[in-house]
Amino acid sequence: MRKLMLAGSLLALALTGCGNPSANGDAQSNAAAATIRWNEAAVGQLRKAIERRAAHGLDHMRFAVEGQVGSAEGEKALTQSALRYAAAVARGATDPAKLQDIYTIPRPEADLRPGLAGALSDGKLDDWIDSLAPQNDQYRKLSKAYLALRGSGDKAAAIPDTKPLKPGATDPRVPAIVAQLVASDYLDRAEGQGTLYTPAMVRAVQHMQIDYGIEPDGVIGGEALEILNLSDADRARALAVAMERMRWLERTPPATRIDVNIAAGRLAYWRDGKLADTRKVVVGKPGKETPQLGSPIYRLVANPTWTVPRSIQNGEIAKKGSAYLRRNDMAWKDGWIVQQPGPQNALGLVKFDMKNEHSIYLHDTPAKSLFDEVQRQRSHGCVRVEDALGFAQMLARDEGILDEWQKARATGKESFVDLPRAIPVRLYYQTVLFDDAGEPVVRADPYGWNDAVAAALGFPERQGFRLRASGDDIGP
């Protein structure tokens, strides 16, 4: 089993005072509101908690402590100030559904008023607010790394742009270049030693240049350095966004689930609370982005047919002619182009049907070489799974339907096998991963989705190189 720690997938502890709101819950909240009593010590705790907001990457946002002890209106204002900051720590300071066209991943539900009332009664307001954040090692390490970087401003880049670095040259900047190439998965650590710009490094740089639409000459000049270089401010910004994205996620996700990190092109399968499997995936290319969804797999489809969506049919197949359709085992049926089952089918040999209104699902693919890419944003939006047949076999075995699945496969015809229970899937976006030592590593932002989150958190705008849309196969 390959080991992979995905940011945001180990949210294990529940929020204090969490639960689905209900009519009874609203009544309890109203009752709790009546018991909220402020004193000067509590106001001091609130101020200190907000002063420490950098620990959550929220120091670019303003959280005013308004109101004063001694009047109903003043204490109401204090309560609103406390609840606003508590909500930012508990659920995120931003609303992902407003920042993205599509966002349906379940978020934490927090009825904060009873928690606030209890914290004020116990005299432990600051402890209560701290308890609302994700309580796991990954979040703590993001916080620690952010605090170490904040306030450093735009320091000189880690890799100075003194002169172009050409293949075969020796340069003191090479170790820093190697470190970033390794962190970005373009280079194996063993292939970069010393200060020599080696052929292995040149190939890695050329690969990166192709991904970002730069002439792949292997020369590390200004454009390549702009991709490789991250200032302390850039890293801090990415860490703050990563913490915000983690706060958006449930603290107690389903123990059996599938998490897909769209930004990293990686899948993690959790079984009964334990990481059972990880593998690469291919997701939507820029312009055809895979949306952030919470959507369950409810059945396996053996030997699937593929009904070509109108967008692909009209945009990419319409001009190819009847010979192309015959060559790819496609035919018109009821006004749609349908590709018959087989190893060359765009869905491969298995489809994982999901329930959502966006026609997004997981599937196999005949384009196996795409899993060898570093930046695996290559599809039309659906998620292609590495060794999808092996993954389907694993799910079927774990769900007790292995015999039924194998019989369906053997027919060679499109066959449907329902799962006895739907398996939740989260398609989320996280650009900070964790290395083998558990330390945060800032990776590429292939869709540029971090920009809107960073702006909402109060960070200045930053524009860098974006991944170039590529991949010419017609699969979903």
C-alpha cells in the first residue's frame, strides 16, 4: 500500500457545540442567548483570542471587538463579535459556495451560541474558541509553518535570478532548484546531488516547462525561476489558504469514504477510519475543471458504454467524420453518439456511478500514460482512476459483492452492480501536501482557485504562471 498523507483528510475531532440545527435547536440557542453574560475578563479573553488569529492564518482580516459590558446593547454587540470570530475558526472565514461556481462538499455544522454561553460561564472563552479549529497534526503544522513565515514580506526569492542556468553548468543555486523540483514531483531526490545541473534535472525542467507552456529548452531562466521560486510571502499565503480549506471540511467525515484531491491528482480510500489505499487520478484540465463535490458512488458499471456529451460531440467529434466513428466503435443512437464497451472505450472497463447533477463520476481509461504525468489535470472534468479495475475489485470485495462483480465483468456487456451502501466521495482542492516527515509542502495551484480564497482572507493579489490546458483525447 502506498502511503500518502492528504491535507484535510484527517479531520478527526468534532466541533464543540456542533449539530444539525433544528426547531428544537433554535429554541435552545435562543435560551442560551438569554444566559450569555459578559464581564471584563471575558472581553479580555476575546481580545487576546483575536490577537492570536495569525495561528489560523486570519491575521489579514479584521475582527473588531465591539460593544461593552454593562448594557444590553453593548453585550449583544460583544456576543456578535465573538460569534463572528468563532464561526471563522469553526467553519472558515469565507463561504466556498460563494467563491466557486460549484461547491457541495459537506461543511461543519456549528450551533455556536450554546458553546459561547458555556465558555463564558466557565471563564474559558479562549480555550473554547481554540477548540473550534481542526484538532489534528496537519492543521497544527500548517499553523506553525505559517507563524514562522508571516511578517517576512516579499523577501528575496530563494533562487536568485542572476543568470540563466544551462545544462551541464555548475551553480550554487542547484540545491535550491533540486529541492523545489523534488517538492513538485518533477524529480526524484536521488537524481539531484551537488551543484551540477545534471541531465536528469534538465529532463525534469523540460517536463515542467511543457506543463506551463514554456519553450522546453531546459534552460533555467526568468520564466522557469518564476515557477520554481516561492518567496516567504507566497508560501505563507498558500499555508493560510490551506488552513481555510481545512476549516471548510467536516471534523468527523464518514469513516468509509473516498477523498480525491483535485489539485494534486491523488485519491485516498478510507475504510472504517483507516487509510486502505492511495492512487493517482487524472482530473479536469484548466477550462474543464473538476468541481468540488460531495457525491456518493452507488454502483459499479462493468464494460460501460459511453454516451458522448453534447459539448464533446459538437466541439471535438462533429468534424471527424464517419470513418472516425467506425474506428472508435461509435454509432449514432437516438440523436447521440454512443461508444460501445471495450478496452478502447473512453470510460475503460469500469465506471463508478455517482449521484450528482453535474454528470461527474470516476472511471477507467485507455489513456494509461497520463498517470505518469506530474500535473494530471488532463480530462474533460470526470476523474480517471489509476488501475481502476483493481480499485473496483477492492471496493467489490470490501462491500461483499465480489462474485456479482466478477460475473458482470465476464459478460463483456454493460452490466450494473449496485453497492449495498453508497460510499461517500469528496472531490476537494488542496495545494499543500505533507512530505514523508509530515512537513507541509507547497505545490502548484493548477486552476488558480487559491487566488479567490486568498483575496477573501485579505491577502494581496499575486499572479504567477498557470498550468497550460493540454491533452487531446476525447474522454470525459
